[in-house]
Amino acid sequence: MASASSLGLTERQAVILTVGFYMVTALIMVSCNKWALNTIELPWLLLWCQMLIAVVLLRVTNHTGMLKMPEIKTDVAKALIPLIAINVLGLGVNTLCLVYVDTSFYQIARGLVLPFTVIFAYVLLGQPSSSLVLASCFTVFCGFYTGVTSEINVSHLGVFFGIVSSVTTSLHAIVIKKSLVAVNNSSIDLVYYNNVLSLIVTTPIVFLSGETAVVANLLETDGFQAFHSFLAAAFVTGIFGFLVNLAGFMQISKTSPTTHMISGAVRGVLQTLLGYFAFNDIITSGRLMGIVLILGGGALYTFAKDKEMQSNAVPKPTYIPMTQQDVDADDEERDRVGKA
């Protein structure tokens, strides 16, 4: 891929463009998912279409020489079974959550990612957290509680899927770090394996969920015309799913964990505004307070992590890397400490 200097960009401009690209693609992805699910509720078929398009586009980048995709190996695929299982479950509950809640409430329903991340860091990895990190988790929990309890017509099933989504997202961070070893620490190889194997696993789920019967019934009664909007949304989300993968890969090399957390907070605000203007979501005072507390907790966590990373006395981080760029930042930090 072209470097920032070859494109006539400064490092700062490259970071801004990378973060902006990631935020825009992620926002469009959520919005198009909601659009598709509002048309016809076929969450697993939607996921399957997105994965298929992403795999096709990844193969295209391989043939054009933009990126190099690996050959699928059985031993590597076996080593990635935990990652694929959590990924498919996570994508499934994410989409199901979006079926039952508004776009703006989606931020609240999936708001417990940070507390679960810290809990799993301690229980599974034995990594303690600072008082600031614990305070940020408490703030996030208060935001989740405020947002959920203040809603009159909240979908309990949607909240349940949101909580499960938070759990899978938190576990995903642990599994990603362990899975990187199987692909020689290549992020793009992991992206490719993840999409191909998740597509294979999702195929029987589409049939078992009964969605194929729904499709057959709609084709019989309304014809192919009933799927125009759904397929259009699936095609768009498939393209942007590929772009989100690409944007995540770019962020690995261009941004720090702090930048990622901040961009996530800004994306949450924009997602709320998008739900209000595009989908006519009702933003109650309780929902707004919940979102503010969740984003505030995320900001406090970012501040706490920034302080920890600036402290060269601790070469090993006391947190689970939320994304792959966290892993890379940890390695860079250890290298810096070793040279000091």
C-alpha cells in the first residue's frame, strides 16, 4: 500500500484521514444495517451477504496486487476456531441487537464493553486495573443503567443481545492477541481468515435460522421485487464491511490506542445524531444522559491508559488490548523501554 509520503501527505494528515475513514465507514455500516433490517428482518442472511462480498473484494485486492492474501491452511484454521466462534456469535448478536433497538440506543445497549473487558483482564489474564480505570468502568455502568431504566418501551431482548454483544467484544480482544501467533502476527492475514471461515460457519446458520424459508415465501408471494431494498442495503454494507476491515488495517499502522478510543467516542456521538435525523429516533433525557456517561467513562479510561503508557516504569500493560493497534502500541512501548 502507498505510504503517506508517496501521496504527498504528512504523518499528521495521514492519521486524520485514517481515523476519518474508519469513522465514516463504521457509521455508514451501522446505518445501512438498520436500513436493511427495517426493510426485511433477515439478520443472518444480511451477515452472510456482507461476508461474501468482503471475501470477494479481498480476493480482488489480492489479484490486483494491492494486498497479499494467504492460502487457507488447515492447521491455521484449526488454531483460529475460538476466534471464528466468538466472531460469528458477536456479529450475530450485534445484528440482532440492532433489530430490536433504535440506532441511537444501540450505543447504550452495547455500553458494557469496557467493564467486561476489565473484568476479563483480571479473571482470565490476572491483570489488575488502576483506580482510575475502575472509576471509568463504574461511570460506564451508570450510563448503561440510566439509559436502560429510563426507557419506557425498551426492548428487553434488544438489551439482552446488547449485553451478550459486550461480552463477545471483550473476549474478542483476548482471542485476537492469541490468534495473531497462528498467522505470524499478520493483521491482514487474520482479517482474511476471519472473513472466509466466518462465511463458512454462517452458511448453515442461515438455513437453521429459518430465514431461507422466509425468503422462499416472499419470493412466492411478492416476487423478487420484495428484496430490492434489502439486497441493495446488503450490497452497500458488504462493500463498507470490506472498507471497515481495510480501515482497521490502516489504523493498526497509523494510530495509537488512545486515538482509537477517542475516535470511538466521537463515532458514538455521531451515531446518536444520525439516529435522530435519519431514523427519527426519540432522544429522551435519560437516553442522552446514559450516552453522555458511557462516553465520559470511555474518555476517563482513555486518560487513565494514556497515563499508564507514559509511565516507562511498567513495561507490561495492565489492560486487555481492545484492538490490534493496542497490541502494536504495547510492542512499540516495550521496545522504547528496552532501549532507554
